[in-house]
Amino acid sequence: MNARPVVVVTGASAGVGRAVARLYGERGAAVALLARGTTGLAGAAADVRAAGGVALELPCDVADHEQVYAAAERAEAELGPIDIWVNVAFSGVFAPAKEITAEEFKRTTEVSYLGFVYGTKAALDRMCPRDRGAIVQVGSALAYRGIPLQSAYCGAKHAIQGFTESVRAELLHDKSNVHITMVQLPAVNTPQFDWVLSRLPHRAQPVAPIYQPEVVARAIVYAGDHPKRREYWVGAPTVGTLIGDKFAGGLLDRYLGRTGYGSQQTPQPQPPDAPGNLWEPVDGPDGHDHGAHGRFDDQAKSRSPQLWASRHHGLLGASAGLAAVAAGAAALLRRR
């Protein structure tokens, strides 16, 4: 690895990507920041520099492979060989599948799935000849368990999971020192719930418990340092959801059918003029810098004991996982 690590972060202008970029700045890294929103990118670059790192702003639509490859080329030309590539960028639609247009499904897939494919390929093209490097895919519990009102997003996250497993197996076949890992996230307090295209009658919200973006950023940076691990699960709800889906998928289908609509909406009506970033960024030249946090600071957790257990995933990690499953199953049974 370079004396000053070179890191690429997609979706770096806000939310989880913004928190990851800032944390790498605190470590003195050179961070290439990819996103569409130039106002948000400028804010992210300022964060990285204030924290002690080097920032390179690269406006880029990850759904366009030529833009992604050009950004990777420029990152290496200006910062040096890329050590770590973190794929975060995504978009989506809050609506029942029957209300999402074919064009919206296509666009969500291009951003949230193919954006990861293009980023991964850009990284592999540079890392494999050097035989070193790490790729971190930012996933979700929804990569395993689909939920109502987010079919386009869930489909993309499931696709990333399958793609990443294939690439990992190929790297193992080649005995490569390039490694790829995935971090599965819980609900996170990010601005997405105010800018993802929504056709819901009320304002969208994450399903509690909610975690601050800094919690998951620490997990993502740790994964970049330890990429040989297949994947990381952040938050006890993620553990409970993933294992619960494996052993009680039908029960979860019925439970989510009853509760999944209400749990993802607040009592407040959806503003008729609410922005949607599916086609255009909401933090463009005339937009607002939304930062890393959403509007759920009063509800969000700043710590995850399960994350610590996951890093030390021997007996303690297993115990924490079993406890999470037991708690999740008990909660489901209480609500039946």
C-alpha cells in the first residue's frame, strides 16, 4: 500500500459515502470522490481536507461506464495507484412495484447495480496487474431480504451480492492478492429519505433501529483494511434479518406484508414538491449540500456492540449473532 493510501469512494457527496470519505481523510488518505452533485462533492472535499487528507473531486454518473473509467484514470494520474475502491453510490424509488415505471427500474438498476459493476471493473483493471488492492461493496440486509416499497433497490442489492460472489471466486481461483468484500448495513440516518423518488403518501423513513452513518463508515474502513473476510454485518438487526430470512423466510414475507408499509413512513404527508434524485442530483450547482446525516439524529444510534463482536468474530461474535436472532424472532412472534 502507498505511504498515503489512495482511496476511491463512489457516492461520496452525502450519506454513508460522505462519512466514509471523511474517515479516510482523518487517516491522511488521498481520496478520490465520485458523485453527480457538485455542491455535495465540494462539501465532501472540504471535509476530507479539514480532517487531514487529500481530496480530488470527480463529478461522475456511475451509471455511465465511460465516466467511471475516466474517473479511475484521473484518480491514478493525480493521486497514484489506487489501494482501496469503495462502491457506495445508489438510487431508488419508494413505491409499490406496480407503480414504478420500466424506465425507473432500469435507471435504478444502472445506478445501484451496474454502477458497482463498473466501479469494480475499473478497480480490477488496475489492481490485478499489480496483484494488490481491496474492493469494498457497500450492501444492505436488503441484499438478502427484500421488503415492500423498495423492489427496485432490493433487486439491485441482491444483484450486487451475486456479482460479488462470482468475482470473489474468480480472484480465489487466480490466487490473487486483490480482495473483494461486502459490508451489509442496517437502517442508516442519511439524507436519502428526503431525496429518493417517492410515491408514498407520507414521508419515507428507515425502519428502526437506525444507526448514524459514522457507525457504518467505521465498518467499511475496517473492511478495507481486512478485505479477506467474505462480508461484514453491521448492527444486530442486520444479523437477525439475514439469519431470520434463511430460516423463516415465509414468516418474514407475511410479517412484512402486514407491517412493511407503515414502518417505512412517518405520519407527515409527503410534500408534493419533494425532490427526487433518480435522474438528476439534488445537490448540483444550485443545490444544497446535504452532508452525511439525515433528519433522524434524535433516533439514531452512535454505537453498535454487534459491530465490535463482528470484528472479533470467534465465540463472542457467534454469541452476539445468536442473541440477535433470538431477539428478532421474539419480536416477530410478539407482533403476529
